[in-house]
Amino acid sequence: MDEQYTPGHSANATAFMAARSFNSHGEFIRAYLELGMKVLDCGCGPGAISVGLAEAVGESGHVTGIDFAESQIGIAKTRAISNLSFQIASVYELPFEDEAFDLVFSHALFEHLADPVRGVREIRRVLRTGGIAGLCSPDWGGFILSPTDDAVETAITRYRMLQEKNGGQTRAGRQLGSWIAGGGLVPEKMQARYECYPNSRVIAEYLALQLEQTGNEESASVLRNWAASACSLFAQAWVSAIARKA
Ligand SMILES: C[S@@+](CC[C@H](N)C(=O)[O-])C[C@H]1O[C@@H](n2cnc3c(N)ncnc32)[C@H](O)[C@@H]1O
């Protein structure tokens, strides 16, 4: 299995994830969280969303965030509170007993996995019977960029090729349901929403840095110039899936 995490863990990529919160990106799972639940957050990054999960399950519950990157867990640990802990682990080999969690959450991870069905299978193993999994991934097939031209389209295509060469999927959102079913969970609800970046420079810089680091300086510069226009729009399509362990 050849897999490389495309965004990397630069200061820019980490700040990009750290700007998220449970309110901004975790809404799809809110209705399934209850006080006292044991929750696992897979691919938690710097832990910005995990904090809100911990608040939702209260002092009688517990959230464990895992990420395979030592740097991210180091940052996440600075947010740890009595009912929130973090540890280094891969979603493919979770260091927990069978049926250890009531709910498993994973935001913006599955689009980077070369074997997403294996990831779902492992999540299913640590989920109690009747427990809930909530996954969310973008789907580049639904992104809206405006204004656009051949150079902008080429830059976006190059970024997508990079993620796919690294083993990821840029149309992950629409595949979540089949990955979930393939991994033995029962899909219950699929939803989609748009995230419109208030300042296109933020997302353009995030993508441009990765293009630059892989020799696509021209496309990086096209995206930066595009974002400088006052009327630029970057609307990112997110698909979320709720599933249950039967
Ligand atoms: C795009 S970030 C998302 C972080 C956070 N969940 C969020 O939505 O802001 C994906 C995270 O998954 C982690 N990751 C990638 N592959 C992983 C794997 N196989 N197992 C565990 N974590 C992984 C990366 O290190 C990164 O921190």
C-alpha cells in the first residue's frame, strides 16, 4: 500500500487545521453525541475539533484523539483536558480493544487513505455493537471556484493529481457510503454542505505551498494571483456519512 499524506505537517497546514472547530466542521455528528460517551477522533490533527467533541460528551465521557503524526499529537496535547487525551496511532492499527468506543468520528482523513475500506474495518472493530461512526471528507467533483480559466483549472487538476498519486482520492466524499458498507458498517445518513472560505487566500496558500514543494511553481503562482482578486470564490464541498455497527 503506497500512501503519502499530501498536505504534510508544515506550519501553514497545521494552522489551517487548527482554525477549525467542532462548531465549524463537526455539526453533522452533534445529534449523535450524548453525555458519558466514549469517543474516538481518528486523524485528529492538532485537536481543534476534538475539544468540542469532549465538551459535548461532558465530564462523564471521554474523547481520545489519534493521529499518526507525532508533531500533530504534540500540538493536540496542549489542548488536553480531564476528558480529552491524545496518542500517536494509525487508523489502520488502532491500539484499542474491540468494542472500546460508543462513537468514532473522523474528519478530513479518509480522502488521504490508500485503503479506506481497511480504515473502516478497523474503526468497526473498536466500535461497540450499535455504536455510531461519523466520517466527513471533501469531494473535489463538487468544488466551485470562480472566476476560473484554463490556468486555474490546470492548477486544480495538478493538485488533484498530486493527492491521487499519493494514494488519496479527490472524490472521496461520494465514495464514503460504499467504503463504509465495504468495511462492514451500515450506512444510515449521507449529507453534503459547502464551506465558503471568507478569504480565498487562506485555501489558495494551503494548496500553493504543496504545489510548490512538488515542482509546480507556476500553478502555485496562478492560485495566489487568483486569490488576490476581490471577487474570488472557493466553495469546498464536504460530504458526511453516519453509519452504525449492526
Ligand atoms: C486533513 S488533517 C485533518 C485534521 C482534523 N481532523 C481536521 O479535520 O481538522 C488529516 C490528519 O490525518 C492524519 N493522518 C493521515 N493519515 C493517517 C493515518 N493513516 N492514520 C492516522 N492519522 C492519519 C494526518 O497526520 C492529519 O493530521
